Amino acid sequence: FRQYEVDRCVFNSSELKDIEFIRSTFYNKQEYSRFSSSVGKFVGYTEWGIKQANHWNSDTSYLQAVRAQREAYCLHNIGIWYQNP
């Protein structure tokens, strides 16, 4: 049994408005929750995922920290990627 998270950035350019940060949480290869910066909150896909999403969405400091990843994680790394063709 394995639980893991995958963070990824979906982008069309290095402009912040064109970047989406996604954090998916999996258990045994099944995605049970996802945060998308386009939605701005966690969404659950299973019974457990819905409970987790509600818990994470109610923690405003954690939610703000995850929302900030679009700029801190994605924008930073995409800028490096664009500089190195």
C-alpha cells in the first residue's frame, strides 16, 4: 500500500496567468483528491478524498500555502526551463 503526492505545473508560457499548479494525492494508484490553482481548492474523488478535501479546505493557512505554490514552485521552475532551450 502506498500513498503519495504528485505536484505538477501545466503551462503555455512563462506568464503566471498561463500557469496551473496541480497537486494530486494517490493511494494504491488511485487519485483520491486534487488541488488545482484554477479551482482554488481541494476536490475529493472518493469517500476518503472528500473528507480529506473538506479538512484541507477548512485549514485556511494550509490552503493559502498550497495556493502560493503556483508562483513559488511553478513560476520559478518554468522560468529556469525557458532559459535553457
